[in-house]
Amino acid sequence: MFNESFSTKIATSEGKEKLAEYGGSYIRDRLREVSYARKVIPPENVVRADCQVSVNHDTLVKIVELEPQSRAMSISFRGQPTARFIRGSRAECAFFTISSEQFQKPEQELLAYNMPITKIIEENSVKDIQEIEDREFTIHIEAAVQALQVEANGGVSTALNASNLTLGAVVEFSVLKGELARSAPTNDATPRALQRQDLVRLFKLLDGNRLRSERLLMTEVDWDDILTWTVEDNGDRIQSETTVDGYKYNTLLGRAYIRTIKTDLLRPGNIYVFTKPEFFGKFYVLNNTKFYIDKIANMITFQAWEDIGMLVANIAAVRKLETYSGDANPTTNADGLIANFIPKSEDALGALNNRVDAGLKFPQITQY
């Protein structure tokens, strides 16, 4: 019935507008709900009047103003303070488009489905778009921590692995290794169990630089390690609750946390900590998410897209913990394991779990 109604409505111009309006509204609401990038930096909607024209390309940009430097000093009654010429720095945030595939289906074939296939694709398009959002965000924050790590090591890209830590040949500044990774006998890509002291050391990377750690980002795989913490880590009350109900609090060691199952984007063993968004960066959505739908002859076509901009203005506002012993610096790739640590390519995201099309389902007639 849904598919027949869909086909009927799309045959009229009024129906196309209603379907497109419904699709755009639905996608916009769900995007804000499911993206972990939006939980770290809540997005702001901007329009043409809020943006500027770039001098380098034929698209819009958003100019972000940064806080000017200032300080105080002690002086004598006859003394004069140091003069500072005020200058406010600015950064340019460029926009880019994320689009779903262009879905096509003949009207006659649409009627062959009992499930509301167009509605399912709309829901899946939400997840597909937000995956690319999160992938770009993960690449941004990784570039930020690696830039500071290079600076702390004298401007030289130095492999951060168990071997170099043992030799004292590398400084941990914006990236650090977990306790079990530091003592590993080999440089490999295997994530070790997350320890409580690992998170405390991670917090200190921010808290010791006149910033304050506010929220964690980790995979469900790394989160599961927390469930193995003992009574010495949790105390008797938390330990008994965790055994029955799991960890049910909104904070961990006083910090908010974000968990994700997207282990092909945020790879297990990588844990990030952030300050508040106002000390970190910006996330803009230009206008609203768009939804296009049309019918030419008997072919139904629809797609969704959005224009967004991301800016990590303060690269010192994010730090990273690695629970594996291998080197994850993309520049050095000293251990040849970088593919295990960085987000997978866009084409490789969302691997298929079921194998029905390959004939792998049970029971099958052929097995008897």
C-alpha cells in the first residue's frame, strides 16, 4: 500500500513537492541524532547572508574569528604596561557537499515489494550521509593531533611505537600509548585492554595545557574493556551494578563520553578527548539538507545531499590515546600498519553483514 501510494503521489507535481519536503525534513532531523561528529561539535545552520565569497575558488566560505591574545602584568605606581596592538586572527571554513547515491527504480518493479522500499532507502541515506560526515571529522582530528606531535618532536615526524618509547627516542605530547601497549614486545596493530590509568594520563594531556578535557570519543570495542575493570578500579558499588546492568552512568571519570559502533571509521584502539566546542572548532550546515525526487516516464529517481563545513580552529583542543603498540603516524608509517588505524575509504564503508544474495542463509533446501 505504501509503494502504491508513493507511485500515485509522484505522478503529480504537488505529490513530488510533498515527498521531497517529507524526505528533507526527515533526513535533517535524523542527521543531528546519529552523527558522533555532531555530538563533539554541535552544528550551526547558516545561510548565504552569513557566508563570504572565497578569493581562491568559486564557492562560499565562512570566516571564523578567533580570540585575540591578552595578558596582565604587575607594575609600579610610576610604571606603564606593555603596549599591544590588537589583532584578531581569522580562519576560513570551506564548504563541501555530501550526497547519497542517486536511487532509481521503475514504477512497475516498485509494486513488487511488500516492504516500503523507498522509505527504507530514505532511512539508510541518513546513515550513509552521516558516515561521510564522521569520516571527514575523524580525518580532521587525526591531522590535528599529529601536527602537534610532530612539533613536539622538533618538527620531525617520529614513529610513536613501543620500540621508540623503550629507547626514549620519541616524545608523547598530543598522542600517547596505553600502559599495555608501551610494554608490548612487538610493534603491532592489536588493541590492548583499556586501563583506568590510560584515561587519566589522556586527560592530563589537555588539563596540563590550560584547557579542560570535557568528553571522550571511543568505539564500543574499547568501551567493552571498561566492563572488565575490577573492584579496585570501580569500587564495590559500581562493580556490582556493572555486573548486572553494565555501566549506566552518563560520565566516566567525570567526563562525558561518546560511543560508536562505526569501527570502520573510528578504528578500535583510538580514543580521543576534546574540550568544549567553543574552544575547539566549528561545524556549519549551509541551508538545510536537500531532498530531490522525480519521475520521468516510468523511472522514479531520488537522492539526498547536504553542504557542510568543518573547521578545527584550535588543534591543541584534542588529544589521542592509542592502545596498540604500532606506529599510527601517517607520515612515517614505520611499521607498515597504517591501514589498520585510519578510516577506511568511502567505497569500503558499511560492509554487508548478511550473505543472502550469495546463497548463505539457513536453513537451505540444498543442505538436506
